Amino acid sequence: MIAQEMETKDEKDVRKYAKAFWERYKEMPNWEKFINTIETGEEKSAKISQQKKMLRKKIEMYRVPLQQLKLSYSVSTTNKKVYTEEEDRFLLVQLDKFGLDAENLHEKIRDEIRESPTFRFDWFFLSRTSLEISRRCTTLISTVAREFEENGTSVATTKATVAKKSRDREEEEEEEGPPAKKGKANSGTAKETNGKTAKQPPKVHTYTLPDPN
């Protein structure tokens, strides 16, 4: 990942530098400042990664998230709410589509809003700036995170729940099974019939009556 951000260094050079850095970083003046910067960056990266997972699991809970996704808005959010639920759903789906750490993320979402036929008459939504979209997206991500926390559901648990629902649907389909084919049933019966010895017609006995004379 670091190598991708550095145009003049490849992965081998980055690994070599990282090894030397962690072996000798205390030799640098004010090394605590650099370590704090690194730790802050790692915490931010871990937070974004966790938020991406939560958002992905939230989206996976619905077959058609653009129409079905629901949020549990807090009281403070509801009081200040000017966006519709349809607009919020669209923003969350776009966040998941592009990724929370995508470059120029909110400019991309703004362009998607303007190109969507769903909002061609929604002047409020169409006129939002990238900064306003960014603020609303931050609020929505916090709302999703709060839902997971309040329900005491981790990302791993939600993933297992989604997988279990999928397995349950598969088991139900297996239990129902395809309808029995008449051809197979008849062929089985035919085999049993053919396996038996054909019945012989009853014998006719002839009796000779005594001559009365």
C-alpha cells in the first residue's frame, strides 16, 4: 500500500527502509513526534477499515438497498433532518460503491446524484456541494456504527447471520426438492412387475361321467 503511494520507490525499497527505520528511529531528533504521527495514521486507517466492513454488512442485509435499507436515526439527527430517507439510502450505497477511502469521494457522489434520473427534480439534493455531502455522509456512517453498537452486533456476527440466512434458504429448497418425475416412478413399478413370474392361466380339469346304462 505504501509502495503504491510512492512513485519513486518500489515495494522492495519500502520494506528495506521500514526495517532500518524501526531499528534506528530513536536516533532521530523528536522521534516521538514521528511515532505519534504514524500511530495516528494507523488508527485512522483501522477506523476506516472497520467502517467499511460495517457499511458492507449493512448493505448486505437488504436485497434492494436503494429501496429497502432502513436507518435508526437518533433524536438529534431527526430534529435536524432535512434529507429524505431515499437520499440517505443513495448516499450510503454510493459510499459502499466507491469506498470510504476513495480519492475525491464526495465529488464522485455529487456527480452520481446529478446523473441519477431518480433525483432529476430534487433541487435540494442536486444543489448540495461536496462539503455538504461529506458532512451528511459522516453523519450516516456514525448512525450505522451506532446501530451495530446498540445491538451489540459485531461485523463478524453480522457476517455469520447473513451466511446462516443463506444456508437456511438452501436447506429449505433442498427439503422441498424437485417434484418427482412420473417417468421414474413408473419405470420403478415396471421393473418390479417385470421381476415377478407371470401368472399362468388356471388349468381346466375334464371329468368323464359314468354311463347310466
